[in-house]
Amino acid sequence: MAVRSRRTSARQMVAALGALAHETRLAAYRLMVEAGPAGVPAGLIAERLGIPPSSLTFHLQQLLHAGLVTQRRQSRQIIYAADFAAMNGLMNFLTANCCGRDTVICAPLRDPVPAVAPGSGRRSA
């Protein structure tokens, strides 16, 4: 049973990493993380990323299918939010055996990573 659980977990992690391995999805996900549990309306995500809503829908569905985000309807808007438990699970999976479990080396970074705007190749401040 433990082996099956490990395989399932590995499949989930591969799906999550695959979903994040696209510039637009990663940028959208980072916006949701910045917004916190309240989430962000899909229209605002599209506006901030400068992409058509139809394209954004495809990318958000990939993140939703990978279990990285949640969605809820609020009046006429669909609000997307990062699933922080899933994000923490992914980070724990990636660092489970980090450097012989040295907590100093594997401690989370405190300094924020500068955002990269999709398609620009430049970091924003």
C-alpha cells in the first residue's frame, strides 16, 4: 500500500510540476500566491498577464486539473486561488531528502524572487 501511495504522490507531483512548467501558468500561479486565500478574479489575471481570457481559461484549467488552484464563483466572476496545502505538499516532496535533511541548507528562501513577466524575458521589480 505504501508503494502505491508513493507512486500516486509522485504522479501528482509530476502533474503539478508539468502545470507550472509553462511561463503563463507560472505567472498566473504566482499572482494567485501573492493574492493569498482571497484569490483573484480570472479577468484580472488575464489583464495583468496581457493575454486573452480564452487563452487564460486553458491555462487555469491546467492548474486546476493539477490540483494547484481552486475556483469559486462570486456573482458573475470566477475567482481562482492558490491551494496552499498543495503548494506546501509540492515543496515538501521536492525537499524531503534535501542535503541529508540539513534544515539550514534547505530552509525556505526569505527574499522574494523577482517576477518575470510572460514573454518579456525581463524581471519586474
